[in-house]
Amino acid sequence: MANEAQIRSSVEINNSVSGFKYRSYPTDFKANVSASKGPAPGAFSAAAAGTAVDLSELTTPAICVIRNLSLTVAVDVGIYDGTEFYPIFEIQAGEHYSYRLSKWLGRSFELTGTGTYDTGTYQLMIKPQSNVSVDVVVEAFEA
């Protein structure tokens, strides 16, 4: 099968203070989703210290939507290596975004030599930008 998923996006900026305006062309594309698992893990509360996203239901996570249900607190999304958290992007209060997770999520690569990888303990993590828990929804689907 092919083209089971359809993704749509566009951006419009209209800053009345600076007068800056921007509008992207609305785009959409179809993507392959070969399995039927997901959405996973669903709704959960991201603890103030951060919460690893449990994607264990999926063999190869792919298309993913992350929603921040808080109306006041932003969250950072990044990689947790078991010791440190590396933020990659943030989702402001009330926002949501669609992504395709890398099929290599959870692994690290040697940058020189053979290009082999380590399966390690690297996990997708969500951490609130305030010292409170924040409800989020992560809907990831099998590749």
C-alpha cells in the first residue's frame, strides 16, 4: 500500500506592531504508513522533571502529532540519554505540530568510521518549561 496518510500545513504571520506579513503556500502531501499500530501512547501528564514518551507499542514510530494541552505553560521536546535532556523544539501552550519521527530514534551513530550505531537508552522526552506537570497528547503511528 501507499499514501495512507495525508499531511497538511501552512503558515501565516501578520504582526500588526511591526507590519511584517508572511504567508506560505498551503502544502499537503501523502505519506506511507505500512502498519496499523497507533496512535500511541496517547494522553499523559509530563512531569516537571520531564517524562519519556513511551513508544514501545510501535516497532518503528513514524508520523507523530504532539499536542500541548496546557493553556499557560510551554513544553520542550527533545532527547533524553538517561542522564541529560537535549531540547530540540518547543510547543507553546495550546499548540500542536505534526512530525515524522526518525526510524533511528533511540540510537546514536558514530560519526566517523563504519557508521555503526548504539541502541543506547535514548528516548523522546517532553519537559514543561515551568516547575509543574503539563498534560500533553502524543499520537505516533507505526511506519
